[in-house]
Amino acid sequence: MKGMMMKAVMMMVMLMVGVSVQAQDISDVLNSVLGGSGDDAVSNLTSIFSSKKQATKENVIGTWSYTEPAIVFTSDNILAKTGSKIAANKLEKKIQEYLTRYGIKPGAFTMTFNEDGTFTETLNGKTVKGKWTVKDSKLMLTAAGVKSLAVTTQVSGKEMMFVTDATKLLNLFKTFGAKSSSSQIRTITSLMKSINGMQAGVTMRKQ
């Protein structure tokens, strides 16, 4: 009798969870599964890629200031995997450590995109100039001493994410003026390569 009651209770719980999952946003579900506010919780720095949010030549123009790291998954199927969330959480922390080490922190790093296709970066009072364009929905950045780089963008209101895959992340940071730290970069790229469809970079806010 007790066994039958236990099975009935379990069935009710499963049904309730099923309804709850349909009603909640995927990130809310993952948060509850992973324990809420712990190290594995879903971060607001993490987004799902949307082709509708890619930058255009018009909305890139202006001055943007660094706010925080950014992580973008190519689909919510990848984001739904527990391993992906754990890796993303660790990656955010590693990227922030790396950027902070080289002076890229809120208020210290800005990028100004001009209508003539040039851009100016300012990092801790030092200025670097380069060229930019939008080609095939990618933001193309070219700076002195750095190979031309195709960056994936996501624009939402006054915020724009600049992200790329593991193979190009170091070049993205070099474009921003950050020096190389082989050990930290190896850790960061290793985390990214472990999850196919993960891109990382920075979030900038329009001034």
C-alpha cells in the first residue's frame, strides 16, 4: 500500500514539474535544477544567438564602453545542457580575470566607431586606431599589428556584444589592446572548445 502511495506521489510531482517546465523560461528551469544562485546557476551574461540582433553599419556608429564579459550560445539546445552552463560560468570568471589583468574594466576601455569606417580605442588613456566594416552580418575589425578579425555581434538596446569562437578569441583581445597570457588563454579556449557552439568576448554599452 505504501509503495502504491509513493508511486502516486511521484507521478503527481512529475506532472507538476512538466507543467512548470512548459510555463517557465529555460533559464529559470536551469536555475532551479542547478541550485539557484550557486556557481552553476544561469548567468545574465549568457545569451542565445539571434540573427535579428546582429549589428548593422548604422547602429555600430558611436562610442561604446566596456561593461562585462559576454557569452553567446548558437542555440538554446546547447544552453540547456548542464555541462554547458557550468562551463559558461567558469568561462565568464576566467575572461573577467584576464581582461582585468590587462586593464580592460568598466570605465577604462571604450571604442568609438566613426561613419568613415575608422574606429578609435581608448584603454587607460592610451589610444589605438583601426578600421571597421560590416560584411555578411559580421563586424570586421582591423588594427595595427593584428590580423583582420570577423566578430559576431548581438545588439540589444544600448548594449552590444562582441564575441567570437575559441580559435579567434586571442586575436579579439589583441585588437582590444590586451597582451597575451598563454596560461589564461589556454584555460579559456579549452573551456570554449569543450562546448561546441559557445562564443565569448565582451559586452559594450553605448554612451
